[in-house]
Amino acid sequence: MRCTVDPILQIKDLQTHFFTKAGVLKAVDGVSLEIKSGEIVGLVGESGSGKSITGFSIMGLVDAPGQIVGGQILFKGQDLAKLSPAEMQAYRGNRIAMIFQDPMMTLNPVLRIETQMVETILSHDSSVSKVDAHARARDALGLVGISSPDERLRAYPHQFSGGMRQRVSIAIAMLNRPDLIIADEPTTALDVTIQGQVIHEMQRLCQETKTALLWITHDLAVVAGIAERICVMYAGRIVEKGANANIIAAPMHPYTKGLLGSVPGQNRRGQPLQQIEGMVPSMMNLPKGCAFQNRCNLVSDICTSTNPDATSTKDGRLVRCHNIAAGDRA
Amino acid sequence: MAGKAATTTGAIPASGWQKFWSDFCESPTAVGALFVFLVILFIAVFAPFVSPTNPYDLASVDIMNSRLKPGSEDFEGNVYWLGTDGAGRDMLSAIFYGLRVSLGVGAFSGVVALVIGAAVGLSAAYFGGRFETLTMRIVDIQLSFPSILMALIILAVFGKGVEKTIIALVLVQWAYYARAARASALVEKNKEYVEAAQCLALGDRRIILHHIMPNCLAPLIVVGTLQTAHAISLEATLSFLGLGLPITEPSLGLLIGNGFEFMYSGDYWISIFPGIALLITIVSINLVGDQLRDIFNPRLQR
Amino acid sequence: MSLIVFVGVNLVGDPVDMLINPEADQLEIERVIRDLGLDRPVAEQYWYFMVNAFQGDLGRSFVFGEPALKLIIQRMPATMELALFSLLIAISFGIPLGVYAGLKPHSKISRTIMAGSILGFSMPTFWVGIILIMFFSVHLGWLPSTGRGDVATYFGITSSIFTLDGLSHIFLPAFNLALFKLSSVIRLARAGTREVILQDYIKFARAKGLSETKIIRVHLLKNIMIPIVTVIGLEFGSLIAFSTVTETVFAWPGMGKLIIDAIYNLDRPIVVAYLMIIVLIFVTLNLIVDILYSVLDPRVRIKGVS
């Protein structure tokens, strides 16, 4: 049933820490975001920003030595962080599905596609007959635009190209008609031409089936194309969050500005490419105050002493920065 | 651990002996095993001095003392801590002498096999071409045969005896050394110092012996310890079957074999105690070898 | 291969001594020389040898007076039975133990398993056999220590495992033989498990909501079987080789005991015949493993896209 509780996903101040021998790594340190039913939200950040871990936290797939140490993950009102592994298992692949980055490795090379699809159905509803499950798998392949699905079902993953494999992963994700799909860099490992196709497919599917989508990526250009709202993440926290149009047209956080600026298409020929100076700080050694301080051109005293809180803006965003123009503030 | 660089294969730097020792000591089991092995080695080398009697001195052995239980005394007041065998020999002494033979044969054949195997392996890697293909093919074929089968065949063709057994052991083992030597030599061959040495027009033999080989020693030592344990085990098996060393050079395997028949009548000590000695020897060498292998494994972050 | 054996036999010793009973008198020796064609040139001898070999004539045993080949083939089922049963024990215990050790590498049980596997690897087969006999036969009297039990025939296969008496006789020697293999299998299964469990497709399977048991049973197992089967298949040969020891210790009437006795008694024809059979077995084994490998790994069987 299409749910009517809105927003269907509400993350409140999520904290996921990794307890390693060398120290505590605060991969996700106070992340809050919402997704409404049928909405497409983009989560953008560079490697190490904690975006993938956010996705895994929602799914309950954080590997040791990491664990969720605080916050709530409310899915249709139910706090996923408090569920037992068995209860969480009932949600995964069923109400919430995930698509991974590397299609080469996400499908088991020694099992047929059919096996891997049918088991997803049967794990959550053992009353379905094999014949019905087979039919549903076939339909799902058709849904993602794979031709001659009957042959394809009998095949093995290595017989598919990268783009096709990713479509299969998407089909698997859609099998049980989930309310939310988390896509962790789904097009990063694909050729550029295929990327466009897959992005288009996913957009179409989500609109047709009214499935919510959390698209995690480092590529701002991708989410600019399909997301309704964008969250920008840096060093374990969300630094800017708001409507797509607003953020792309007029970014407020220095990091977001830097991200947009460094997209090559923006520059005129002959102009040097813009970069953000410096590097992401080590997650175990975050500086006191704002994590972005040593790369920011607006840095001031308060930035080095206090971590900025989220400030609401007039156009409905949240920005974590001390230096927002007063006129923009709500 | 952050900050510790991974060691490369092979050479132990001069100041690195301390590091090597501290790495080794990370496993208390290995240190314990090393200690046990050194004790055994001591016993083996100094057997005539350490053992209470000389079991092979016919004058001191009395058939009246045969098959005495462990801990029993004879008429002259000698205590036989581990009992006596069917001919009246003191088991403890027999074991000491047996250790000597077992370790001696095992170590000697190991060393010879190492020299031959390393020579072949290093040359194969260095010279490459048809020579390498041919020798490695032979190595592969030999390694696909179980060692015991090879040893049996060799003994069947050549006959029994001390030299023949040693030859058999060497022929069985050299292939392992050859393969290990070639593998590490291949890695070294492509490094720059070899090229530099070649530019200096140093002779091939010198390059192999003085430059490449020292860097290949580490994996060879690891193979060496594990293979020595294997050789001792193999020799014991052959002697037990009556096909290895003759009665004049009684190894632990022979002792066990001789004691086998007495087991059914309950005189277990004639077979079991030499067996335990054998087991302790092999296990201690294997444990040391395992730890050495972990230390020298470049894939484990140390 | 036969060339090597033939050359070896001829080179190393006087074939007259090799193939003729050392007890025979001069007349007998000459007769046999003519019979065996040893007075002909070597190449011709080899030709006759091959011809005879193809007809199944590999010489007669000195000790038994029977054709060597026939003796070996008679004993082969017993050895095969022992080896296969051992393999069964090694696999059915080894894989679960190894997978467990791989899934929980730091638990106490895993450490015990790994320590046990070092022990199993170090102990010479014959010594384990002795200990087993001493404990279970002499001391406890539970199981017989020598010989093979009664046989029964099912599905055209005659084997002693089909009878209770047979089972009680085969258990100790099979377990003995299996112990060495067991530690191999455990280590392989553990290494394979540790590697596979970190793969993305396992994580994806979890993301699909599969239960952990299902993941282990279906996804993990099929992937670790590939290297395990390859190694086990090749090592089956070593099982047969080590059966020589086990059969001697337990007086099991198989090929292994035959060859040991033959070497001891200088019964050369049997040695030669045994060698040829062994080589044949090895070649067949390699073939079987290759086939099995392609059955298990679809990437080998079916050509892929990329």
C-alpha cells in the first residue's frame, strides 16, 4: 500500500561511530534529514564524508567496529535504530531496499539471476509459489527495460554488461514494492552514456511507482538533474539542506559554493578550474569548531571555536554556517 | 597500527634483529615452542652424555629387564622412568638416542635439499627461458605427487639403508625449496639493485649468490622449518614401516614400529613414549615455522 | 610415464635381478630371460613390455605367483572404499568447522579448532593410528583394530560400509586417514569463508533481507566450494598414498598394504604394476577435478560478456 504517513523517513540527529584501535571515528555525527513519500532526495558529499555510512545506518548494515550510538531513524513512525536484527531483516529488501555502487560485485557470480531474484521474494513471503515468484521476477526485469527477460533470468551475472547488471540490481530492489530505495552511488561505476540511461530509468520508475528515493553520490551534477531536495554533507554532518532549485541557483554554505564552482561546465574557456583548497580533515582528528574551517575563505574567530548550529533561511533551507548573510536568515 | 610500515620480503636489516625478535615474541606459543625445540636439540646432540644408559651397548642390556613398566626398578636399583622395551633397553635412553637419529637425518636431508632446491630455483628464476620452463615443469610434476609415494618408489627402486633413506628424503623435499626460491627470486630479479649489479658487469654467479639470495633467505627459512618437520615425520613413517633406517641407526620411527606388537598385550609404553617424543618435536618445529611465516608474510600488516 | 618407469627399472639395476625371483636357479633364470625377452635389445624389450601391458600382463608376483595386475585390482576396492569414506568424514566435519572458524575467527571455539588443525597436521598418520588402536581397541574395547568387516552389495556396489560389522571395522582406519585431510579442509574452508564474507554480494544479500543462515548456506558455501573441491580432488591422491600407512597399521586388506609388503619382500613386479595404476589414478583424478571445476564455476563454463 502506498503509505500516507509523511515524511516516511525522518532521521533525527543520527550518530554512527567506529571504534577502532587507533581511536573513535565519528563517521556520522548528528545527521538529520527527511524524505517524503515518493520524493527524490540527493545526499551529496565527497569520499569520507559519511554519506554511505548514513545509508548503511538506515539499513542496519553498519559493519563492525561501527555502530549507531545515538539519534533516531523513524521510518513510518518506527525507530529502526531500536529494532532487533531479526525485525530489521523483515524491512530490508521489503519496505526499504538498497542499490550498491559496483554492479560487478553485488551479484553473486555463481548463482543465476533468477535464483537471486526469487530468493528476495521468497525471503519475505514464503507463501508465494515458485511460479508466481518467477513471473514477478520476469516482470521486474521488463520494468527496468531488459529485453527477453526469460533468457536473462537463466543467465549468470558475468554474462551481463555493467549497465545491465545495475538494472538487474534496480529490478531486485523494486521486487517487493518498497516504500523507500537507498541508492549508494549507483551510477559511479558505469560508463557516462549508460549513466544517463540508468538515471533516467530510476527517475521514471520512482515517479511511476511513487517510491521514495535517497540518492547518495559525490557528483552534484547527477542529483541536480533528478532530485527534488538536496542535502550536502561534510565530515559527518549535513552542512546545507534545501530545495534543489534554491541550492543550485544560490548556494549559501562555502562548501556547497565550492562544489558547484568546481564543476567544470561552469567555467568559461581559459579560466583556471576552481578548487576547494586543502583536504578533508582526518575524521579522527576533527578540529575544534567548524569542520570546514581550514578550507573556508570566510573563516572567522567564531568558526574555530564553536561548531555552527543549523540556521533556517528565508527560502526554507537549513545551513550550518556562522557567516550567513543576515538578510537570508529566516 | 598506524605508522608501522609493512616490511618487504627477504633481508633482515642489521638493526632489525631486535625487531625480528620482538615480532617473534608476539606469540607466546611460538616462544614456548622454540624453547621446547632447543631442549630437544640439546638432548639430541648430547645424547650420549645426557641419557642414563647406552641402550645399544650390548653389555649393559639384560634381557631379564625386558618389558618393565615405567617407573619400575631392576635388581641393581636402576630406575627405568619410561620402562624398558622387549630386549631390556631403557626407553628413556632409547628415546634420547632416537631423537638424535631422527633429528640428524631430518635436518641433514633438509639442508641438502635446501641447497639443491635453492640453487635450482634461483638459477631458474635468474636465467629464465627454456631452462626455467623445464625445471619448473619437473618441480610441478613432482609436487603433485604425495611425498610418501615418492619416497616409497625411491626406496623400492634403490633399496633400503641410511644413505638411500637420506637420498629419498632429499629427492622428496628439494622441489618445495626450488619453488619457494624461484618465487622470491622472481620478485627480486626485477628490482633495481639487480640491474645495477648487472651494469657493473658482475658475474652471474656473484649476482645470484651475493645479491639475490640473501633477500630470498626469509621464505626459504620458513619453508625450511616446516619441511624439516615434514621430513622428520616422513622418515619416522618409513622407519615404522620397516622401509627406512636400519636397526643400526634406530630412529624414533623404528622404536615405535618395534613397540607396535607389544601394544596389544598392554605394554603401551614401548610404542607410545617414543611417539610422544616425536610428536613434541614435530609440533614445536611447526609452531615456530608458523610464527616465522606470519612474520615474513608481507601481506600481513605489521 | 611408463617410459620413465621402464627406463628407471632398467637403468637402476639389472633387470634380471629386478624381475626374476632371486631364489631361482640358473636354468630357471635363463628360461625367464628368454621368456621376458631380456636377451633382446632394450627398445624391443620396451615394445614387448607395452604390448603385454596393454593386454594386462605386467608380470607375476614373486611372493604370490599370481599376475601382479590381478592382485592389485583385487585389492583396489578395499582401498577405494577406505579412501572415499575418509574423504566423506573429512568433508562433512571439516567444512562446517572451517566455516565456523571463518565466521567467528576470534572466538574460543575457533581458536581451539585452529590449534587442533595444527596438531592434526603435525601428527604422523601412523602414530595417530596407533593411538586410536590403543585407546579404542585395547583400552576401551569398543572397536576392532584390524581387518575389514563383512561386505554387502547394494546398487551393484559391494562394500563393507553397508554392514554394521563392516562399519565398525572401517571407522578407525577411515578416521585416521581423514585426520590429516581434515586439518587441510578446515584451513581451506576458514580462509575461503573469511575472504568471501567480506564481498559485496554478501552485503547485498543482507540488504535484500535474506537471513544469515540462508546467506551462509546458499551464497557463501557455493563460492568457497570451488577452491575446496579443487584441492580436495587433487589431494585424494595423497589419501590413496597415505592409505599405505593406515592399511599397514590396521591390517586393512587393500593396495597399500600390498605395496608395502612388496617393497619389503622385493617383489618388484607388484611395485611396477602399482606404480602404473597409481599414475592412471592420478591422471583420472586431474580430469575429474577439471570437470568438477567447470560444473561449479559458471564463469568457466559459459563465456561472459566482459
